[in-house]
Amino acid sequence: MPAIYAIRHKASGFVYIGCTKGKLAKRMREHRCLLNQGKHLCTKLQSDWKRDGESAFESIELEHLADDATVVDKRVRELAWMQQHQAALYNEHQVSFAPIPAAIRKGIAASAAVPRPQTPEANEARRQAQLGKPKGHGAKISATKRALGQRPTLEAARLGGIASKAKQRTG
């Protein structure tokens, strides 16, 4: 089902090349929708679409790939088609699936610019979040349980359960 496709401007021969792992018709509908709304990220393609209309373009399946093709295989084939059409290519960037070093540096700089509290409480909250535990884990208790002096279910389970505590007090 993976395919390399092109959206070709009939008059100029310029092409937008992409790759999809899903159904080609669905991907083409997505492009058409973005272009009709004026929201496509490829500005040159968007400009020609707005000027000439949908009828000035055609969609073409350039290559059908094996279902078990890896991301690397797909990207290599997509880049090969982009290089083949380099002179008449709408694609503004021929980026890889891995970020380029400049993008990595920019991301690190942006992350460092965001102040993060380094208090023990903030560090513990981050540690808990990395473990997948929600904030205030086990801290919520219903008004009824609070009135009866019962602990939250999770905490009670950790402490041996409310029922066993009650038996110890009465027994």
C-alpha cells in the first residue's frame, strides 16, 4: 500500500512529491482539502492552485512500494524522485526523517530558554511524570470516606486495606 506520489501542475510541469503509507486516494483528498482551504504548507503549490484551480493539476502514483518497506526505504525512494525532478519541484525542503543538526541545536537552545524550577518538589513531580504516575496520585478522597475517616482506596491497599485495619481495632 505505501506509494510515492506527485501532484503535477499540467501547464508548468512542476511537481510536489510525497510518500504515503496509507491509501493514496485518502492522501490526495487531504492535499486537496488543504489546498482548497488555502492552508497547504507548500507556498508555491498553494499559490499556483489558487491562481489556476484544481483542474490545472493531476495526481500521479510514481512508485508502488512493498508493504514491508521500512521508513528508510520509503525516504530513499522519495528523495530519489525529488532529485529526478529537481528542476521543477514544488517541495521547498528535501528533509530527511531525522532532524538536521541545525534543527537539533535550535531545539536544545529553545528548551534551555524555558525556566524550569529545580526544587525538590518539582524534581519529584517530573520523576513521577516520567514513571507515568499522575499528579497527586492517591491523594483524592471522597467526602463520604473523609467523614468516615477512611483512607483512599489505593493508599488503603498499600497499607493493608481498610477492612484489615478495622478487624485489628475491633479484634
